[in-house]
Amino acid sequence: MLRFRDGGYCGCNLFAFLTEDGRRVADFWRQVEKDRKKPLVVIRLLGLWSLLSYRMGWLTLDRALARLSRRVGVRIGVVILPFAHASVDVDSVSDYVLVQQYSAEGRAGTEG
């Protein structure tokens, strides 16, 4: 979970690249993830002030997106979903079973 001044958010690894330039964001983020264990590289990629602002609890989600947008040269936005289940990564059988359970519960809640 990422904790910003205005709340905590989980990602769900669902992306929409609406322009050809938007794919640069994926390349940029792959680089951040690849070098996540190299603090100096991540600082260079994201910017020292952005990281300090985040760590101090000063950074809002909108401000973080604006800063990333400037660094990458593409406007970045988010869609905030009304349910947390989207953030479950399905990379094991137990995760798959969990998501299936959530899905069945969701369908049962709409029937009736």
C-alpha cells in the first residue's frame, strides 16, 4: 500500500495507454521496479524531493501523479475503484482461489 497525505492506495496492475507516448510510462515504471533495490537509482528516477515529501507524509496522490507526469512527459491519471479486491495479485493457486471466492461473493450479492 502506498500511503499519501490524502489516504492509502493499492495498485492493481491494470493500465490503459491511450496514446503511443503513454507507453513511455510503462518503460519508466519497469526501470523503477527493476532498480528498486538500488536507492540512488530510484532517487534519480523519481526525484529526491518527491521521495522526501512522500516519506514525510506531505505528498498527496494528485501531487505525486503531477510530478511523475512531468518526469515522464506524459499526463498520468488513476481510476479509483470502489473495491479493494482488484489489488490482489494472482501469482499463486491460493491467490486464484481467493479471487474466485471474491468473485462468487460479488455475484451472490447482486442476485436477489
